[in-house]
Amino acid sequence: MQINFKTISEPGLPGSKWQNLFFTHWEAYEKWLIENEKDVPTADLETSQLALKTYMPELWPTYERLCHLVDANALGAKFLTGYQPPFYVSGCSNAILEGDDFQLVRNYDHHPDLFEGVQLLTRWNQKKVIATSDCLIGVLDGINEDGLVVSLTFGGRKITGQGFGIPFILRYILEFCSNVDEAVEALIRIPSHMAYNVSVADESGSYKTIRVAPGEKAVITNSAYTTNHQKKVDWPENARFNKTVERSLFLSHLLEEDGLSSEELVSAFLRKPLYNDLFKEGFGTLFTASYYPKSGRVELHWPNKKISQSFDDFQEREENIQLLQRRKRRPKNNQFAMPYKGHTAKIITYSTPLLDKATPKKPKEITKEFLKEVWSDIKS
């Protein structure tokens, strides 16, 4: 199994290179959207455009240009607003290292077939942006020329609501925000349609982790790490599958180590328990990214390959990355054991997700005592 990964430079208004990106992936996105709308009606084009104008008006001229470039039909134009996309699940881990080696490191865990495999350098508005692309216009993680870094992880909850897909919100932040405070303000103001944890850091050494969820106030924290739950484990089946608590505990211990270097942190992300190899199940580490806000650098890592980029030296290239699938799979007797069936997973329903037949347990709060209990189970 492999992924084809490209780095693309188009440091100006969106043009032929973004247009080619759209036409490369639009057929798959269109199929996903049509299949989803059979079961889950979403907002219409007029409502979606009004939401974009209301919450992210600065992005409207870029949106119009993108739609014009590809002669977008109604479905495409609606999708590019970022409003009310379908529900989908990914993994991911983020960590921030303080000090002279100040950096944000993250793993992106998902199915290879659902990954665009593109790092894009742009200057759509007033700032250069280097970002890993998602949803054609959105951002999984990235940095702008002011040294602001953003990265997302799924929040581990089944709730959905009115709002934007988080990759679209992160695009807005990198286009129009310059520091952590401005990014936090945007995350408070712009509604997210699903639960996510967003790590933000800037060249001053400031950072925050923000927990967002539909219909809830954003929670601003000083946490230097995040995985795939929020304050509580709301989706225990998902948590058992992706080992979010174990990864969180590992990062907690790792970041407490004296003298931890940036190289050691990156190395840890390329090994278990942070690195995952269930690619066919949709929970494989597709890349590790290391962002350096003070120097404007980003490095992309795989077990046997590295790509280094910066605003001063960004090179276009294409790489075929080999992915080694774990042979032994997890049991399939639980419908929630492997929820990563792609964008069209039928076990998830909009607003009214399926529940276990048994009475659901009260979500467990992630306290130090709870983590110690889990750590004891891991060691035993």
C-alpha cells in the first residue's frame, strides 16, 4: 500500500494548479456528497453562502474566484463554502514542545484513499501559507508567514450540528490571523459542525489547545498535547479502537521528560503508541508533521523519508510513500470497533447517531487518577 504525495507551489491568487487539484479529487468528493445527501439532507446553497458571508466574510472573494476557476455546479459551490459537510472520522495526535526548540508535532491518522496527499504553498490573500490540503480548500495543519501554526484532531464525539467543517475554519485562520489570540477569537466565533481539538502556536512561543463542538462554547486550554477525546470519553468504542487515552497518557509523560529535544519528540511520533498502522481500517498514520513557528519551517516525516520546506525555500516534488499494514487486525464483532469505513460510513447518522443497546455508561472524565488507572492496565 502506498500514497502519492505532492508539494505544490502557487504563491499568488488561486490559479491553474489549484484548479488541477480540484479536478483531480472532485469526482470522489461529489460521490461522497451525493451518497450522504440521500440519507442526510444538508443546507442548501443559499444558506451555505449566507453562512460564509456571515462568519468568514473576508474569505468570500477567494471563494468566488475558486468557484469561477472550476465553473462549480451548485453542489460544488455549496461544498466550497465549508458549511455543513458530512460527518467523518479521523484520528490524530498533537504535541507542542516549549523552549528553544519550540515546535508543534502532529500525526494525521486516516484511510489512505481519503487523503489528498498534497502540501500547498499559497498566497490567496495577504499571507503566504504552507498547509496540508483537505476538502480542496481546507487545512489539516499548516503555518502562515507570520509564524502562526494550526493543527486539528478529532474530538471523539458523535455529535453534529450547524457549523463549518474544521478544515475550512483552519484555512480562514491561516489566511487572516497572525497570532494565537486572533486564532482563538476565530475559533470562539465561528461554529464547527463537529467536535475537534485545535492546537495553535505562534512565533512568540505562545500556544493554546481549543476544544470546539457544535452548540457549545469553545473551551480554551493551556494543554500542550491532544489526541481524540475532549474532557471526557464520550464514545468509548471509538476510544478503545484508536487508543486515545493511552496516546494522551504517553504524551503527558513524554513532555514531562527533562531535556526532551525536538528530534526526540519527532522520533516518538514515528513509533507506537503514537504511530498507527491500521491503514485498511482507516487508522493509519499518513504523515508526521513538525512545525517550527519561529523559523517558518515545516518538516514532513515518514519512517524512511523526510521533506523539509520553508517560505524561503519551498520545493515542488512528488513522492510515493510506502505504508506497511499491520497483518493482525482488530476484532470485527462490534459495529463501532472500526468506524473508519470512509466518508460514507452508514453506522453514523446525522444528529441522531446509533447507540449501544445496553444503557450507555456515564462518560469518564479524564482526571489524573483515571489516567493512572489506565497506565496501570497498560503496563500489566
